[in-house]
Amino acid sequence: MRMLVVLACMMLSSGAFAECTTNARGATVCNNGQTAEGYNPNTGNAFKAQKNQAGVRTTQTSKGGEAKTENGKGVYKSPSGKKCYKGANSQGCN
């Protein structure tokens, strides 16, 4: 599941969160006033994730990408609309 989130974050190149840093308490804070769960300083990409009652984690990136994952399986939708999936026995993009 984490690999899909990392893959989703790496597919995006720069962030709408502008400048983000990690403060003394370890929280990632961006200069637009928002906080992020994670931030890649090399690409400028930040992400947030939420888990619903069914156990599906939805991760949104600062460039508009979205990943929905559960138990190591998931679907990623890029900002341009391309979808990639990873199942128990297969993976790919269309």
C-alpha cells in the first residue's frame, strides 16, 4: 500500500503547496498555510491521506493526483486522467 502512495507521489513533479518545510515538532507546513502528511523537497510535491470507514485510504497529491488503496491493492489517477492499478495478481496502466 505504501509503495502505491510513493509511486503516486513520484509521478508528479511539482507542488501547488509551493514551499513546504518540516518544523521543530516534525510537522510538514507549507507557506500557503496548509499542512501535509508528507513532502518531497526534491520535487516540491506534498500529499495528504484519509482512511474511510471501509478501510480504503485515499491519498491526494498537491498536483491533483489521487490514489485509493486497501490491503496492498489500489488505483491511481493522475492529474491528466491516466489510471494505473495494482491488484493481487496484476498491475498496469491504461
